[in-house]
Amino acid sequence: MRAGTGLLWLCLFGYALGAQAAGTASIPADPLDSSRWRYIVAEHFRDARLMFDERVQVRAPDAVEDGRATPVFVRISGLDDVRRIRVLADAVAPGAVLDYFPDSGAAARDLSLGFGLRLAQATPLRAAVLTGDGVWHIGGRWIDAQGGGCAAPSMTLPESAGAGKGLAPGIEARAWPRPAGYQRLKFRIQAPASARESWPAITQITISDSAGRLRARLVPGKTLDPTAVFTLDIASREPLHIDVRDARGQRYERGVGSAARALP
Amino acid sequence: MWARCIVVLCLWLPCAVAPAFADGYYDLAPQRIAPDTYVFLGALEAFDFDNHGAVANSGFIVTEQGVVVIDTGPSRLYGEAMRAAIARVTERPVVRVYITHAHADHFLGNNAFAGVPIAALPATAQTIRSAGEAMARHLYDRVGAAMRGTSVVVPDEIIDRRADPLVDYGDHRLELIATAGHSPADLMILDRRTGVLFAGDVVFHDRAPATPHGDFAGWQRALTTAADSGFRIVVPGHGPVAENDTPLEQTGAYLRWLAERLRAGAARGDSAAELMFEPLPPRWAALAVQPAEYRRSVTYLYPALEGATLK
Ligand SMILES: [Zn+2]
């Protein structure tokens, strides 16, 4: 951030004082110093136990680039029994950017999630991770609107990453084997170029294995770029099945072969 | 030798040679780098409210026929500050402006040069015509009041790439070198008299190359063209002037490293924002505007590589 560190700490201190005065000392002061933090807590975490946690890392570019999806990567390491990951952008509240329900049966201590956002302004971006003990573990970072330097902004409006090659919506995907029996799944949903404007919102994406067991469920929010690449780490190397539903009740599916066999 | 094409999107006020308020934003001190040859060095930063967008190098050559200006900076006030600084060096008039390429930090001072022919490659003029307003708005958002009075002036002289690339201004024979790679059209200007190469953004020096519109193969060819031009002094688009090949080699090596890092990340299945946070080798981390510029490169260039790995 451009604000000097001293100013930041002054703001934090001032906020902490204000919070105590208002009798809301149980809300932890926001390390990102967002003016919307109180509203975020009220909307998503009322009466919940919260902690800012280094084990939840949010990675994203320093700034939004005009006309481009902003890539985001969430990495959770060393947290047991993760039930839900809720991604929030303060500036696009209310609502979540994305909800991710991982395979709660797996003893996964490490989880990753990659996606793209259509952001137009500076915002704190947060990942809140709910563990089985009812605690939300929160990590985040600021994305600045003040992007650029030489060559900003984009001179031509870029094609949406998944701009259609065919007429029917489809799913492109691939899996990579990862250590410890994991696989990394990447996929993107292709909208036909002619239909991009009128394309219905994606309401849910589910990933299941060949035995029909649910491995992951994603519920996109309004600023998610549905045509950007999704990245998930799955605690299995079995073949997977991707099932996408949209707001018109349409369903797109495809299978992704075993990551073990895809290994060159 | 010149094809003429005049399009002016916004009218400027009648020319004021010595603006009263320019100094408030831009303290431009020309540095003499060779006989008759001066540069204004930009800050090694991204645009912000403190540098007022003055992040690129610009320059001028004082010839017997008048002053030749190379790039006009990010705003009308910058262009006016250039004119005031030039007037402190010489009484000769500015007779031509060359715009190296269509990025906002290099041409938005054009409306301080009313009445002077402004020359650029065809694709540069085309991009300024179609996207100049959007670029100016973007810069207004980034640097604020220093942009006041700025409007987009499209170059009115199109450089004919089939024509004689040599242009004489008195005893300064300038060679106009048309390349592409940093952007769709990158003009370099070699002064055969002094050996000074104004390389535009084909060459960066101690500042991470900006690659949003980059084409790696074309850019490497442009660097080879620059290296083979016989220059003695190179003025990069961003970064300090050098009397050797170092900035060219640095730019080429960085672009090769970047292309390989992106390719390897896509092959491994890295997610874009994951790859952005891979540490940089010390040599590239030490460049100005890192890691922000590397991360911008991933934002712009990675989606196509990543998408190509999916079936
Ligand atoms: Zn440039």
C-alpha cells in the first residue's frame, strides 16, 4: 500500500480504540485496515470466532489491470478439518466472491484454489477458512486499483480467456499429479463468443471421483470470471468428473482422466 | 517521403511557449549526453501522484535546422516543461517530434507541441487514434491534477517504412529504425553523427521491462537490430543512458528468462497468481519496479499459455 507504515499503524491504533469504545472489542482489528471490515464481520461472521491466520495465504497481483481478469490463488497449509473457504472482496460486498467446499472427508492439511476475478477498483481480498471447530481463519491482501506504469492500460480489449472456439459451451480441463497422492485439476468453462453477453451465471460446480464421491463444490459469486481458469488440488489421483450448472438450469459435464496416467 | 495524415481528437489552446505553472509538477533538467544531444530521465517507478507520470525518458537534438524532440512524456504540462527546458538550451525552434510508440508515458505531452509536425509509425498513430483517450483517462486516474489540460493529439506524419530511413537535419543524419516487439510498432532513432541511439522501450535498463503488449520473438529481433545499428550511446526508454551493450543484453536476458519461466509454469500446472509469487532470481529482483512488473507480465501473458495446456 502507498500509505506509510506509520500512518497504517496509526489507523490500526485508532480503529482499535474506536472498536473498544463501541464495545466490539471481540472483533479483531483488521490487519488490512479496511473501512468496511465491521460490515464484513456483520455480514459473514456475526457471533463467529475469528482469527487472522498466517496459514491462509492470498496471492494476487499488486494491482488490477484494466480489462483483465485479476488472478487469485489461495493456499491453505497446515490447517486440519477445513469445511469451507469463503472468498470475499470488501469493495464488491455484499455477498461472497466464491464459496469452496472441499472434500471434508479427506485429511487434507494443504489446499489450493485458483480463479480469476473481474475487479475494477482497489479492494481488500480475503479468504476465510472455516474449520471443524467452528473457527474462521482469515488471510488476505490488498489489490490496488492504481496499476500501471509503462503500457497501461490495455490498448485493445482482450478476448475473454475462454472465448469460444465452438458454439456450445464446453469445459476444457487437465490434471497434473502432485506429491502425496494429490492431483491438481485445472479447468475452464468456455462460453461461445456470440453468447458471452447473455450467458447465464454459473450457479454451482461440483467435482466428483469415479466412485461418485464428491471431492469439491464451488459456488461462484458475482465478480468471479467464469471463463478464467479454475485450479484445485484434490486429495486423490483417481479420474474426476466436472459438473457445471448455470442459472438457466443447463448442465455441462466432462471427465478428466487419471492424473497418474497423464504423467509424461 | 512523408505520407500525410492529420487527425486531432481534441483541440489544444493556442500555443504558450513558456507556461507559468509547469514547474509545479515537472522539474525537468536536460542532461547533455553527446554534442547537441540531451535527455530528460524519468523516474524508475510506476505511475503515481508523486512522479506525475514522468517515468519514461525523453530527449532532444539541437540541429542547425532546429530542434528534434523524441517522445513528449505523460501530459501536456510535461510537454510544456520540456519546451521550457529546451528554450533554456537553445533559441532554435522545435521542428519535429518523433513518437517512439503508443504508450501513455511517451506521447501524451503532444498537445504542448502545437504547430510542430509529430511523426510516428503507422500502427503507433493508429493505436493513439483508437485507444489514446482510454490511455489518457487511465493516467488521469493514476496521477491526478498533473494531467490537467492534457488531450490526445494523434501524430500527423506517418513514417513510410518503404521510404528512405535517413533524414538529414543539418549535419545530423537521423536513421529511423522501425521495429516491433515491446508494442506493435517501436521506432528507434539513431543519430549517425553522434552515435546516440534513442531506443524507446525496445531497451530497458535497471528497470524491469514492461511486457503487457510484448511479443518475445519480435522484441528479441528488435534488440538484435539495435545491437547491430552501430550505436555508441544508447538512451533506453526507461533507465540510465549507457555507452555499451549492457542495457540491450540485460533486456534480452530478462525477456528470455521471463518467457522460459512462463512456459515452465504452464507445463507444471501452476496457477497464475501462484506463479507470480515464485521468488525472482536476485539479478531480476534487483531491477526497479519489481516484483510488480513481473506480476503484471504474468497477468497479461500467462492466460494464453495456461489455456493452451487444457484440452
Ligand atoms: Zn512502452
